[in-house]
Amino acid sequence: MFSALFIRIIGAIVLGIAGWRLGEIANNQNWTAESILWIVLPAVVGAGLGFWLAAYVQNWFRRKVRQIPGHVLFAAFLGVAVALVASAILALPLSLLPGIWGAVAPAIIAVVLVYFGVFTMAQHGSELTPFFGPALSKLLTQGEGRDSRVILDTNSIIDARIADITETGFIHGTLVIPKFVLDELHYIADSADPMRRVRGRRGLDILTKLQRESDIPVQISDMDFEDVPEVDAKLVELAKALRCPIVTNDVNLNRVASLQGVRVLNINELANALKPAILPNEELHIKVVQEGKERGQGIGYLDDGTMVVVEGGRRHLNNDIRVTVNRVLQTGAGRMIFAQYQDQN
């Protein structure tokens, strides 16, 4: 609180002095009663404007800094330090240049070196770690590990399976919950639609369970991208900034993130990979629960939800029967099994 007030006072002083000087120049430093008014007025306006702008600039700068990972920020500051040292070394020989170049060249070189120092260290700091000690190398490479953190989207939180997956220990590191995802969960939980409201409240319950019962740390990230309107696009930008994968079961987010080079951990793909392999000519016992689209077909489901289309199974509706697998079809929506009813007589 004190620091914010201090910055506002500094802004007011700077722009107040600027307004005073502007008034002096406009009145040619003519100190009459009327001219003093037109000198004091710009100073007062400038002070008020500086007091307001300082708060705006401070909040903008704070938001931008929060969007930068700590290791990138440290690398950028290190680049500034190296660039300033290099420009100080070059300042003396450059100041010996004839004419105006002797005064201008050191400043130009300093600006150029700082720019390239920040850009190089922020983008390629981890590649320069052999030139630094172990402590600096660790800071520069922090967050480079792909499995150190994972970002959860709204659908993965609502999906109760994420809590079960974390309990098994297959996910390592920290679960990152973006603040804009948490806001979306609250919005869904307060929806007028009963179905959406139930989904939102279940997501909040799952999040509470992850925070209280899971051994994996859960971090609420304040990083936001106000110029990006959609939540999915914000997730992709956050994953790029943190250099970590996104956990989701949203097919569209999976495609968008993959196209932009962001790694995605799809819960549905994990579930499909863990389904037991079923081969042709294998026998299954299922219950026919509904009629199929074609004549004589019946539909049943395995315990994992896989659909089984049974030829000749319609007349055995609501009965447990033994079937023989003919073929297995893998589609984008999941797996389908086609089987033939096996007459037990």
C-alpha cells in the first residue's frame, strides 16, 4: 500500500514539475499575477494527471510482470547486467569519436546491447547454461522440464477422473489452475441451466478435493491474457509461457493446442489406451439393453462404456447373452465392437 502511494507521489511530482516548466516557457518566465496563474495551473493539472497515471502504469506493469515466468524474468535481468557491463567497457573508446558521434555513440550502443541482451537471455538463456555456474544454470533452466507442471482446463476439472488419476501418482509436479478457469467454473456453477449448474458445482467440488486430499500441490495462477478473449486460447498462451502441457478432454482444445506446438494430455486418450485389448473370435458376455439401427441388431455395453453391436441380438433384449467378436472398429469418438450372437443350444 505504501509503495503504491509512493509511486503515485513520484508521478505527481514529475508531471507537476513538467507542467510548471511548460507554464514558464509559455509565459516567457513573466512573473505577473496573471502569468503565475497560468504557470501554477499546468503544474496542478500535471500533478493530478501524474498521480492518476502512476497508478495505471503500475497496475499495467504488475500484470505484465505476472505473465512472465520467474526464470525468464531472471534471465532478462541477467541480460541487462551483461549488456550494461559491455556498454561501459565500450563507452570510453566510443567517446573518442570526432564530433557529435563521441557523445551519441555510447548511448546508442548501450540501448542496442541492452535490447539484444534481454532478447537473447529471455529466449535462449537455457542454452547458455554451460557458461554459468550451477546455481545460475538451475535458475535459467527452471520450468524447462516438461513434467514439472501441468495446466488443468475447465473440462478436466469437471471430469471426476482427474482426481482418481492424481491419486494413482501418474501425474508428477504441480497442478496449475488458471484464475480465468476458476472464474469460468464459478460462472457455470451460477448458471440458470440446471445441467450446467450441476457440472460447475461438481468441478468446484473436485477442485476442493484436489486441494485438500491430493498429495500433489495445486497452484492458482494469476497470469492472464486480457487481449485474448477465449478461455481455450488463453490456456494455449499460458502453456507456451510456462512451457508445460495442458490436461483436458476437450477435442477442440486438443487440436488447437497441438497445431501451436503445445503438448496435450488427453484424459480420453488415456482411458482408451488403458482399455483391455479385444480381438476377433474372442467371446464376451454382455447384456443387450436396446435395439440397433439395422434389422435384428442389439446394442450392449462393456463395463468401460464401449459399445457392442450384436448381430441377431434384438430378440434377446434385456437379457445376458454370449457373443463372439467379429471385428473392432476404432473411431474418433471411441471404439466400437461388432459381434455375433452365439446360440447356446
